[in-house]
Amino acid sequence: MKKYIFILAVLFIGISAFAQDTNKVKHEQKGDLIETTYFYADGSIQQKGTFNKEGQLHGTWTSFDAQGNKVAIGNYKNGKKQGKWTFWVNGEANEVNYEDSKITKVAKVNNDGAL
């Protein structure tokens, strides 16, 4: 049951991550990528990452809560989640592995960093 709750939390974070107020966004060209930062109303960073020239999510994306704590970090490749993502829920780290945006593995990380 906990696994399903965690997966729902991960999906919620992924969906809500892109429902920001578009008035609080900064874009900066960095070579072939566009570095983008979304902000909360108070000016603190909500998330940041890059888009490729086709406008797809590409590269590392990091999300923060309103207090500035990291809540998720992972990579996109041409618009799809790829590789290891780490999500922090109630101070505990959980790793989710993706391949073409499909979950291939879910693991809870111990306080010492081990799976």
C-alpha cells in the first residue's frame, strides 16, 4: 500500500511541477539549451531546469518546496523522465528509476544513503 501511495505522490509532483503561474518564470539561453526557473509568489525558487531547442524538458530538473527544501531531482531526455530520480517525502529520500518516463524501480533510501 505504501508503494502505491508513494507512486501517487511522485505522479502528483510531476504533474503539479508544470502548473505554475507563467508570470513568475525566468528563461536564459545557455548554448543549445534554455535554462528555466519557476518562482513562488514570494520570489523563492520553485523549480529549475532546462529545455532543448525543440522545447522539450531536457537535462536535470530540481524542485523545491516553499521553504526552499529540495523535494525532487531528476533528469529528462527529450521530454521523457530518464534514469534515477530522488524524491523527498517527509524528510525521507526515495529513489525512482525511469526509462522513457516509465517507472522501472522504486526504492527507499536509508539515512546513511543506502537503498
